[in-house]
Amino acid sequence: MLEDLRKLGGVEWEIPIGYTPHMKVPGKFFLSDRLAAEVDEGAIQQLANVATMPGIVKYALAMPDIHWGYGFPIGGVAAFSLDNGVISPGGVGFDINCGVRLVTTPLREEDFDNRRELIERLFRAVPTGVGARTSHKLSISELEKVLIEGASWAVEHGYGMREDLVHCEQGGRMEEADTAHVSEKAIQRGIPQCGTLGSGNHFLEIQAAREILDAEAAETFGIAEGQICMMIHCGSRGLGHQVCTDHLKTLESSTKKYQIDLPDRQLACAPLQSKEGEAYFAAMAAAANYAWANRQMIMHNARNVFTELYGIDYEEMKLIYDVAHNVAKFEEHLVDEKRVELCVHRKGATRAFGPDRPEVPREFRAIGQPVIIPGSMGTSSYLLKGTRTAMEKSFGSTCHGAGRVLSRTKAKKQFKGATLKKELSEKHIVIRAASNAVIAEEAPGAYKPSDEVVRVVDEAGLSRVVARLEPLGVIKG
């Protein structure tokens, strides 16, 4: 299959126009030879399919964590013209604004001798797993405010500090949100789940900053070698899934209504300026706001556990940044030497905005946006910085994680949760999960090696490594 593609040099590959009929732009993806040897052929075909969509600009892109998804491949990025482009739930995903945040603490690794007790307390404080419900049950009117206000609602109700909002992508809120396009079923699913971790690849992980590779950026971001940190990965839970499900039905009809010819029905879409497209975008933005509030509440509960167990001040635990993936946004980018506004879909990809972009917090603007790339359970995670190269090559985008190579079903057949738990314990990593089955389906062997995925984006210049973090304790849903 790779023989039909063009290697542009280094880690860059091209899917030429004509690989699939009616491609409007080439496809482009980033893979090392090591990762290319196991590339998912179906995901490459999905990327070529994306290149056939109306109004797509420059190219269809995929990051090195590319694998099979719904419609778009996971790791896919595509930008669409506001004049004749479309919006597609398949380019966002079911877990709208699944994202990652990284929090520092004043603790050092040498002070950290009771990690098992910490993990147990965190597991009790943060509801985890399928159907997890929170004690912070919201009324319908409160939930509607969450959908409009995002992380700021959580902070205003005591779940965090005002400075947290500055360190969230887009301030933790999309202003385009409109609850009129969120169904009653989605509302009901969201009421009991704000402040919960969920299941699948979502996690809360305690880490040590093991290695600093860019001293200037690390000092700017506020992270030092040996420092104990916390990483939170989750999204919009059942509410976001329901929003996607609801609007997919509408947009499947819209594809026919607007006579859009697609090679895959999972790419169902509508023109950006249609009532159907605008309704989906408004509902997606509301679900994204829910996800930011969700992560904010989880972080608040976790901070409280640290203050109770270690006697440190709440304010000493700083949020470095919160990055979103699985979202579409209106952004300005350079196309043919002109600045134009585009609708950029990132599905299993994250922003990596470079220096001087106004969207980057002022204190980081000379360095570039913090980028957070989690590893798989038991492997290294990374803090990186965005680059000007990313603005030129990938609409300011980079990868979002390691990327699966085995489905959850295959992982459970190949790995045993009890065995993995023992192996992680031997590496002094404490694991706490809802079940051994969850541990098995999230086994490190079910994912691409995070160090190689990160090496590729670093070599391509899409983001540059600042620090490597290793897990000490993991909570999985």
C-alpha cells in the first residue's frame, strides 16, 4: 500500500490526488519508517476520502498516531473554507473535546513515598468508569449554564482559580455554544456526569518530570526535573456522545439534501453556512464547554486530595495548560500568502500554535503554546511547545497521544489485567481501575510507542519536546 504513496522526505508522506476518485487536495501524513511498517491501511484510505470533501483547503492531514476511526481517521486534521466548506461530526468524533490538562505540584519525587494511599484517595474522590455519577448533580438550569459558560462556570462555583481559565485553550469556553440545539436526552445524560472521569482511555495519572529537554521553555511553563505532576485526560462523557449521535442523523439527511457526493456515509456533513451545519456547530461547542467544566471539576477534587494528604496549599498546584482534541474551530491561517478564516477539524489531534499567536496565553507567547501528549498506561508522557512550522505545515496541529494498534476487544484477548497490574507494580507504578478488563484493554502493547510518535512530530517540527514525564500512579475507568 505504501508503494502507491509518495515519501516527501524525512517523516512526511503524501497521498497523491487520484489515489481515490474525486480527491480535491492531496493527503499528507507524518510517519517514521518504524511506524509506517504497521500503518493501518484503512486509516490511510479514510484520509484519502476526507480529501474528497467540499471546500477542503490545501490538504487532508494525519498525525503519526493515525488509526481507524469513524469517518475521519483518528489523528486526522482538515480545514474547510467558510464559503463552500462543510462541517462533519466524523471530523470531530463522539467524545467531543476529549482533552488533556497538566498540573504541577510543589512536591518532589523524593517526598513521594505514599503513592498507593494517594491513588486510593483520588480513586474515591473522582468517580470513574462506565456510568460513573457525581455527587455534584446539576439541575437542568445549572447544566444549561455549564454548556454556555464552560470552565468559567466551574471556577465561579468554587471549583478552581481564575488563573486556571487563562491556561485553558480558548479560556475553557467556546462562545458559539447554543443549548437550543442540545437534545433533552443529551441534557439528561449530562446531569449526573459532570466531574467524572469516564471509561476507555481516559485517566488521571500522577507523574514525575523525569527529564527536561528545553530548559527555557520548561522554566516558562513552570515545570522542573523531579517535580510531581498530575495529568487528566477525559471529555464530554455521555452528553457529548449524544450530541454527536443526534446530529449525525440530521447531517446524513443534509448530505442528500445539499447533493454532497461522498465515498463514505460516515463523512456525513452539511455546508458551514447551512442551518444544519450551524446547529451542529452550536451543539458541539456546548458539549466542548461541558468537557472543560468536567476537567475543571475533576482537577479541583484532585487538588483537595493533595492538600489533605500532603498539607500543601491549593494555590501551589498550577495548571500548566489544558489542550482540546476532537473539536472543530474557526481560526485564521495563511493560505496562498493570505490570512483567511477556516473551520479546522481536529479529530485525535491537538493545537500546536507557535509563538506570537494571540490565542496563546501572554506569558507563553514568546515560546509557543504548551502541548500535552500523554503516553499509554505505563509509558512516558510529554510536554511540548507549539511552533511556527506547525502553523505552516499542519494548520497549527500535532498529535494527541500514542494511537492504538489493537482494538479493545483484541487487547483483552491478548493481555491479562492481573498480569499487567503486577508488571506495572514491579516498575513501581500503582494502578487503580474499575476492573482488570479495563487494564487489559488499555495495555501499553495496545498502543504505538509514545516516544516514537513524539519523536516524529518533533522531527517534523510540528511541536518540540520540552519535558518527559513518567507515570507513578494511574487511575483508569
